[in-house]
Amino acid sequence: MELTGSSYEGPTLNSRMEGEGEYTFPSETKYIGEMKDGMFHGGGVLHFPNGSKYEATWENGIATQGSFTFADGLLYQEKNWDYCDGNDRRFYTERCNGLRPAGESQLTDLHPPRVIPDGCYDCGDGFYDPETRIITSYDGTFLRNADDSEHEWIVRTCRVAEEPIPESFLEEVSCVSHMD
């Protein structure tokens, strides 16, 4: 574990993880659950840094059945998945809480959306700077470099931060509306 940067808190048997424990990966993903002979074995939950989790039954380190819940509470369904399927484009929070009033569009699943630097893209687990091709977490921690395929996907599909509307433009629009 010292070589990989992982850590473990819990009981051991013959220097191997055994019983209820907590294993933390270098990525800060945590497994909390049962261990046997140094492997995940029995009931346990993987908690991801972004708030999502995977609850599963494990046998000798392999998940045999489980369920994935996104950070916002949406439970993934392998069959009959009807979220964001082209027919219903609402965010999960809109499905749970209803649509926002007219004029108060919801731009992301979070309302208000996270603030991201000008020219960067909101890609869910952080923001992406297309100039440096770096994805940074919302708290400022380096996450990863985007390869060509991820770059193309982010630029094509994600919300981009735009510079604020210039004050002079707002004054101009205000003058025009008073002339009507």
C-alpha cells in the first residue's frame, strides 16, 4: 500500500485485510466494508470523491451484484433507463423538484450552476481549460489531462463559461426598451 499511496484502517489477519475496514485509494476513492484474505469480500460501498457511490456484494475482490448512485441521488438502472434518453431532457433535480419558473432557466443539474473561469467548460467532475487541456476540480485540484477524444466531447457538449455581458450593451438595451 505504501508503494501505491493507498491506506487501510481496520483489522488484519496474517498481515492481510480481514473483517470490517476502510481502504482508501490514491484517488481518494474509499471502500468501506467487509474484507477477507486481503480482498473486498462481502458487503461494501465504494465512495467516490465526487459524491457518487457503488454499493455491492463482493466475492474475492470482484463485485457480483451492485448498484451505482450518482452524487445527486440518481440511481443508475441497467434496464429501462429513462433518464436523459432524448425524450425527456430535464435534469435529475428538475425531475425531483419540478421546473424553474419562466425566465429562470436551469443550466446544469445544480442551481445555481457552479462558477467556472471564463473560457472554461463545466464537465461535471471539474472544469476544463481548452488552452491547457487540463481538467481541474471545482476546489482547484488537478484531476487529469484531456486526451483528444475527451477534448472533442467536452467542447461539443459541455456548458462553457462566457464573459459577462458588457455594461454598455445592457445600457443600450435598456434605452431601446424605454423608447417603445
